[in-house]
Amino acid sequence: MKIITFYSYKGGVGRTMCLANIAVLLAKWGHKVLMVDWDWEAPGLERYFVAENFNGKGKSTATGLDLNMVKEKPGLVDLLTERKKEGWKEAIITIPIPDAREPLHFISAGRRDDDYFKRVRDFNVDTFYAKKKGGQFIEDLRRAWRDAYDFILIDSRTGVSEINGISTIQMPNLIVLLFTATNQSFEGALDIAYRSASAHQKLPYDRGQLLFLPILSRVEVAVSQLVDKWIARFSKDLTPLYEPWLPTENPNIKIDEFLMRTKIPHDPSYTFGEELAVVRDGTIDPARMGYAYEGIAALIANKLERVEEFVEQRDLYISWGGRPVSADHAPPKFVIIYDIADDAHCKMLNKHLNILKITKKIRVYNVHEALPGEDPVLRAIIEMEDASWILSLVTVDLLNSTDWFSMLFSAYEAGRRIVPIRIAKVDFEGTGLERLRSLPSQGRTVSDFSTPDAAYMDIVSELKKLL
């Protein structure tokens, strides 16, 4: 499942933004990704990757996209018009992404010169297929992209058009079907889905079944009763699209609940400009758009397989989305942030993590381990740079610690992966940490257990699921 088309029947759904954010996540996870702007009449995918969207983000010096490249380089309409066998390689624009294991590759809708829209108007799909062997050209292009990349993400035009037939029928293995809670948006998208599936089956090329990932977008969670009403309606109509891959025989998986898990919330601040939510806000907060994009990206990276884990152990499922790294890659690193008054709890946690440390399953740094003469705060900042997870021992002392809570809050705002470990019942409402999944399991605290050992055994059992 390498070629994914993002489609919406109506505009204003957030289709292009969704593709852009997912592309960034896949690149950060080590996948080779090609983005293709198939929206010829209203191109603009490149706008999400301008330098200012990455300034000050991450540790690398990546600068994003130079928009002059879009004006100078050939794009998709030029490729299909000229039909050069290896012409697509000349169209590639490389976009470095801060802290990503792979850069993004991008093919624009076309060279954005004065003749661009004339070339778009002059391109005739019927002539392309009937007289210029366009079907075979697309098939060869498709094969070349599949050989070169892990994922090809296509931004399709809205509505119904002849050029859409290529991006929604011949090209994809999967269509990410975005819609809002309106009849015209949903019914139009559903109609295109059924038309595409039917035409896909009739292609004169070897193909598996065309799959669909329905995504409800721009959800106003504040009006929960209305959301529930529309979700119930959507769930019934979308059942045939889910059936080929969603294991609904599992009692824990229900279509309405799954649709809610993959929804994209509405954030009015993103109606201004073209920003990347996974860069600006990170992916930690379940109420934010970045969290939603992370879930969708993981479903794509995992090829819609083992979906039970997405429902039951989301963090574990997300971790599977990354491309395998080299065998000598260092094991995951936990940095434990705590106040010195809670040193006994840190030692207890380390005791229960000891087997994982000895067997080199994990690395652990405790923020009060600084060498004599070292500034523990500066040392902790350095250690956190390559941390996989940040564990915070949440107590009143931590919340009142200027240095350590400030560091923790900065990490939260930067979108770092944080697991709060609740030592006792404390009020941290309004810090953002209350939105994160905490340990021990089931919303308990360490003090709720009969013994500290029982509590830390539960905590370590849950942490193992992240590895």
C-alpha cells in the first residue's frame, strides 16, 4: 500500500493540510516520501513547507522549501504533456525537514510560469489516453515511483473532473477520504468512493482492491451531541468502505468509535496561513490536530494492519510506524524528570527498570545524576536532546520546582513524548499534562497500590509496551 491519494469532494475540508502533516511525520519516522500536487486548478501544497514554518524548530539547520524552485522546475502537467521516460526525476524538489531521518521529495502541479494555466487548459485526458498511450505512461510512472519511495502521497483535486480519474482510479492503492459534517461534503465523497472502486476493478492492469480510509474533518468537539448524531449516520453509510480492512468482529472495535478516533478537530488558528500542526503544536495533546495526524500517519505507515493495537495500545501502534533503523542503533532512551525531594521514588522506578537496562533494551538518565561541578539543568537539557520518552514523577514538589517543571512544560510545548507518573493525587489541571496518558494504569497513582513494588511493576509493564 504505497500510493495514497487524499481526496475531498468539497474544498475547505483540510485535505492538503492533512497530507502535508502526514508527509512530515512519515519522513521523521524514516520513510522515503514523495508528495505530488495533482490539484492543477488550485495548486499550492508547497506553501506548507516554506522556511518560516521550520525556523527555530528542531536541532538541524533545515530550511524548508525555496518557492523559486516551483517556478523553475517542471511539474506534473509538464511530465504528462512531454511524457519523458525519466522526466519525473528532473521535477523532484527536495525539502529538508528538521530532525527528519529522510528529506521529503515533491513534484509540483507544474512549472509556475506565465503559461502554466494555458498548459492546464490544453491538456486533454481523452487524447492523452486514446492517442498518446497515456495509460501505459501513467503505469510506468507509477511503477518507477513505487520502486523509489516507501510512500507516494497525492493531493487530488476536489469535485469531479477527468484529471481526477487518474489520481483516484489508476494511481492509488488507498484513498484517504476526507469530509465534513455536511450532506454535500459527505455524500459527494461517498459517491466518488464507490465510482472509483468500481472503475478501479475494471483497470486493464493488475491491482489489488482499492481501499478507503474515511476521515471526518473540522470537527467541533464542543457540540458533542451534534457530533454523535452525525457520527451515527456516517458509520452506517461507511460500513462497506471499512469492511475490507477494519476487524469489526473484534468486540473492542466499532465503526462509530473508530471514526471518532481518527477525526480531525477544528482549530480556527489554522485558518490563517499554511502552518504545519505537527511542527507548531507537536503530536502529544489528544485535543490538537497534530495528535490526529499522527494517528492517521501510523495507520498509513502500518498499511491498515493490526488495527486492534491502534485501538487498544495507541502509543505502541504509533511506535511501529517508524522505518527500522540500523542494527547498531542505540536503544530507546528515557529521561526521568523529578524533584530531588522525590529521589526515593526515582530510585524505586530505576530498580524496576534495571533488567531492561542490563539487557540493553533501554537507556535511562535521571536529571539529578549530573557530575560534581556540572549544572544539572544544562546537563538535563543535553540529555533530553536524544530522549525517546520523558518520564515525569508528578508530585507537589515537581509542580513547584521552577527549574524542573519549567523544563517539563517546555518539552510538552515542543511536542516531546511525555509520560506523567503520578506518585500521589495532585492537581495539575491547566498544565497540559492532565491531557496525557499517565501511569500507573487506569488513572491510578502510586499511593493507590498496596505496596510501592506493585505500583512500579504496573508502571514498568506499561512502559514495556512502548518499546
